[in-house]
Amino acid sequence: MSMKLPFFKSKQTDTEINDTTIENIPNHVAIIMDGNGRWAKKRGLPRIAGHKEGMEVVRNIVKASTKFNVQILTLYAFSTENWKRPKSEIEFLMKLPKEFLHIYLPDLIENNVRIDTIGDFDALPEHTKQAIQYAKDKTKDNNGLLLNFALNYGSRFEIIRAIKKIMIDIDGSKISVDTLDEKTFSQYLYTQGLCDPDLLIRTSGEQRLSNFLLWQLAYTEFWFTDVLWPDFNEAIYQQALLDYQQRKRRYGGI
Ligand code: IPE
Ligand code: IPE
Ligand code: MG
């Protein structure tokens, strides 16, 4: 794969010839990291081996995001529907954040990454919450990449939750039905304050949203690859960004 694409556009100035700029990089990239189980199965390994390998890929893609100047990276790590999986797999997945942060938190801090989550955080196991809360607190003042894990996240749950909160605020006269608009509604979602994703990537060949960011993806560009998440890497990520750069976003206009 050629990397000499217009990703880095050379800019000539009086003093420097080889200065580079990055043009039209998505501010917010969301990824449905899928295919860990199939990756493991292909190798005759237990599914959890795929999750473990996938964790290493997360670190690489976080690094690449900083390098490419992406501002927000939202990673779908566990859906509200994933509780249907065998208990042993769920237990493993709930231990992964702690393991990931144990290894990489110092590195993430050094790279000015801020960690946050979207989803029903309170319903996570205590040990999972503790590890993540610690990382959130430690990185809260960082102003580099926002690494946003969708954990116990489900879009329909999020929307119902927002409606309930809105009804309470209408009851309490904090907002009125007349002034409720899209912007106000967005403020009741987990993603409050964040711009909508510009680019959605899903690995593993599946072409569905699986209850991910239904409201926020209204005008997002989609990019699918057959590559399984544990095989995803910086070069493939760059290809997604390059393809994104060729898209014409019209938002209903002409
Ligand atoms: C994605 O990989 C990780 C999670 C959903 C937690 P899967 O575990 O869904 O892997 P496949 O889709 O079964 O291959
Ligand atoms: C979506 O993947 C959820 C995550 C990647 C965390 P799934 O593997 O759960 O999605 P389905 O079941 O194939 O739709
Ligand atoms: Mg899957």
C-alpha cells in the first residue's frame, strides 16, 4: 500500500521547504472494534485470546490518532447487548480495562491523552469502575486526544435515558417543551459537549451499527473493512482517513 498519498500535504514557506500540514482530518473518529472472537477461532484459540490481542491494537490506534491529529477517538468496547455472552467471557472483558490501564496509563498520561467513557458506568463491576475512574481522574486535565470508551453502551438506552432526564427537567421547569430542540436534546446524551463523529469505522466485515451512536451518526461517513480488529493497524487506519478525505459531505445541501 502506498503511503505517499495526499495525507501530508507539503507546504512551502520562506524558511522551510519540508514543513507538513495535515488536511481534512476527522475531528472525531468512532470505531466498532469487531472480530476478536473470529480472529481467535481462526487460530484455534479461545475467544478471550482475541480480546487480549485486540487490546494491544487499541494502544496502537490511540498512538496513531495522536499522530494523525484526531481530536476524539470513541471506541465501542462493550455494548448493552454483550451481557448476553457467556459469563466467563464477560468477566474477562470486564477485567481488560484494568489490565489495559495498568500497562498503558503512564504512557497515555505522558502523551496528554484524556480518558473518558460513555454508557451506563454505574452498572459496571466495582473493580472495573475503580480502574477506569482512577484513569479518568488522572487524565482529566489533559488536553490532547480524548480517548472515549463506549462501555456498557447502548444507543437506545441512551436515548430513553435522555428522554427521562428531559421530562424531569420539564417538570422542574428547567427547560420547556417549546424550546426543546436538537441541540438541547444532544446535551442529555452521554456524548454531551462532544461533536458528532465525522468518521465511523467498523472492522470484521459486518455492516451494521449494533446499537452504536444512533443519534450522533446521523451525518457521519461510514467506512467498513473485512479486517478483524486484532489485525487492524496504523496503515489500515490511515487508509480509512485517506478515503474519508475524498468524501464530499453535503448534509442535505448540494
Ligand atoms: C468485538 O469482537 C469485541 C466485543 C464485542 C467485546 P467480538 O467478540 O464481537 O468478535 P466476533 O464478532 O465474535 O468475531
Ligand atoms: C458490537 O459488536 C459491539 C462492540 C464492538 C463492543 P458485536 O459483536 O456485539 O455486534 P453484533 O452482535 O455482531 O451485532
Ligand atoms: Mg462481534
